Amino acid sequence: MKKLKAVPKDNSTVLRLGGREIVKNWDDLRYLVAVHKTGSMSAAARLLDTNPATVSRRLARLSETLGFDLFLKTPQGWAANEAIGDLIECITAFENEIESYLNARDNSDASAMRGRINIGCPPSIASYVMYPGLKDFIAENPGLEITFTSQFYQDALGDNDLFVSATRPQQGRLVVRFVGKYATNVYAYPDSPRDGAWVGLHARHDRFPPSQQARSIMGGGDPIIRVETLHEVVNTVRATRLPGLMPRIGAKEDPALRLYDPDSRPMQTPLYLCFHETRRKDPLLQLVADWIASRFNSFAEL
């Protein structure tokens, strides 16, 4: 299948499919990119402050013009047809260039940064690493508006400006920066049962090393309670007194918690800070990226 190419032309965008040019208003393409970022019509509608019917109608019109389906339905949501991969990348890069330009224009005085930033981040990292440093960071930069989105094993930006991931992305035009390692293990209270019952993460995490290590420590059985995040494991262990997989930094907050197996070594998971390469010169994004890196550097160990 031939791929699309996009070229700016006045106030619109030219789509080329083979030798044929199709001119569409830029606004139509925002709907395509929004669904690609969010993976669903409803989430794209929220992102664009519209309704799913409008999103569906815009995509149907563009799909009819191009002559093929723009997205394919998968168990994880709507996946872009590979034929529009180049087009989506072109639009994404253009959006990022505009965002970087506006942030540079609006923040020529580096002492008074302002703007909005969306950060995708594992909830436990947000809770134990980011949030404790927010008070001072916001005091120094009162014009910032930060949105945190809970994400763990992430390999794409979605609708975030930057994200912290427990896996290193292998695709896309991303700047990937190693920021530290995150230690996890199975912790328990002195009165916790030792009958194989434990608290873990949802089954979708089972293939990743922290959950595999916890399963091994707990004798190979499934957790009897599963929750969304490591931060929720900490709270559930406190409530049930069951052993559970949790971050070392979270376990340290409760002096009564001990390693379930004193001889077990922590699982060290590398963490990566990622953003699109077109945002390298965005002063606002770089300010936030440097702050995130400094938060990790402030800990002797995680």
C-alpha cells in the first residue's frame, strides 16, 4: 500500500497519495492525530473538547476521501493504519514545532516561565519522587500548569508532552534519557501471614520482571489481591497485613515493614524520561525535564 506524505501549503496541508494531491484543512487532521494519541473516539473527543460523533464523522469523511480505513480496531483500542504512519509523524512534528515556538516566544524571560505541561508517569514515581518536590518547583515557576497522567510501561507519548517509562521505547522520534533505577521487592509486617497469599499488580504486569520476581519469592502462586499500581499495593498491604510487591522507597516510609525474604535482592528497573525530538529547543519542556531528572538525582537510592 502506498504511503501518504504531507507538505505544508499556505493555511492547509497537502496529502500526497502516489501522484495525487488531496488538500484538507488542518483542522480535519487534528481529529486523526487525536485518535492516534488517545486510542479511542471518546478520549479524542475529550482532548479536542468535542463529542465522539463529531470525531467519527470527521474521520469517516477523511477515510472516504483517501479510499481506505484510517484506523483498525484492536483489543487495545484504535490503531493507525500503517499507510498513514508518515502523515501522523509529519503532523506530530509540526504540532511540536509550533508548541516549541510558542513556548520560546512566551518565555523569553527565563525567570518567569509559564505554560502547560502533561507528564505521563508511573503513579508510584509520581507519589514518591515527583510530588514531594512540587511545592518548591511551583513556587519558583508560578506560571506553570502541570497535569500528571498515570502510565507505567509506556512506549509512546500519547497526549503527553513527556513521559517516564519503565521500558525503553524502541520506535518513534523520541529523545530517551536514562534517569535512574527503581527498586522493588516483596515486603511484609512481622505479623503478616506466610501461607502464600500476597498482594500484586494486575495480570497485564505478570510478564514484567518485578511481578515475576515477586511470584518466585511467594512460591509461584498468583496474588490473591491485584491492584492497578505499586502505590496501591502499599496501601493494600497496610490495610490487609498481607505481604506485597512494593517499591523500596515506599516501604521505607513504614518502619514496621520488612523484606519478606531477607536474602532476596531488589529488582532494579531502569527508568527513562522521553519526549519528541522536535521539542529539544522548547524552554518550557526542558525546564520540566531537568526538574524531573533533578528529582531522581536527589535520592541516594530508589
